[in-house]
Amino acid sequence: KEMFSLVGKMKSRFLIAILMFLNGSLSIGTSEVVLAWTDYPPYYGSNLENGGPVGEIIVQAYKQAGYAVKLDSVPWARGIAGSKRGRYDGIFSAWYRKERQQWLVFSVPLATNEIGIYKRKGEHVKFDSLEDLKP
């Protein structure tokens, strides 16, 4: 109950996409789904109880649909590459990108998070794009 309360109170705007099926790799009759993920506390993480509130929601949703879930905590690049090659049945925490639609199917957002930039008071930071802030 507390988990759902925590998720319900998340006011951020981070797109979390749960990828349901990739490249047909989840075959009919399969009872286990292998999902890649990377830590993003307090929403989900390998050191959080039950994988954190978002991880727990995902596991429970699949459970209700009749699937066991194996979560594989991997670095981001490995999770994306593995999902592309069909090593994983899905990946959660992947932000929507049009090019990823070639191998991923995105769900509606489960929770959101807003990304912002902070600066010290009195400092003037002028930019028109993300590239202007590099290096």
C-alpha cells in the first residue's frame, strides 16, 4: 500500500517506458520474462526493497498476467544493446526515442520526472541548446 502511495505522489516528469515485447523474443508459453534495468533511486534500484516502487509495480503487473520476472541490473549501454539483440524480453527505464521504436514497444508512462538545470545565484549562464553547455 505504501509503495502505491509513493508512486502516486511522484510529481516529477520522467518518462519510464516499460517495454513489453521485443523482436518476438517472448514466445507463447514462456512463463518468465527477463527485463534489463539500471538503478535510478528512489524509483527503482538493485539495493532497494523489492527493486523499489516502480520495480515492484512492474513485477506485480507481469505476475498478474501470469509471468515471472527476472530483473537483470546492467549498465545502461548493455541494457540497450541487449534489448536490441533480443537478449532481454524488455527493458524498463528507457526514455522514448523515435529510433528505438525499431526494436522496442513502449508503454504509456508509469511515472514522470522533470529534468532541469541549476546554477549558482548571481551567475549568468546563457545557452540556446544542450550543446552550448558542453563540455
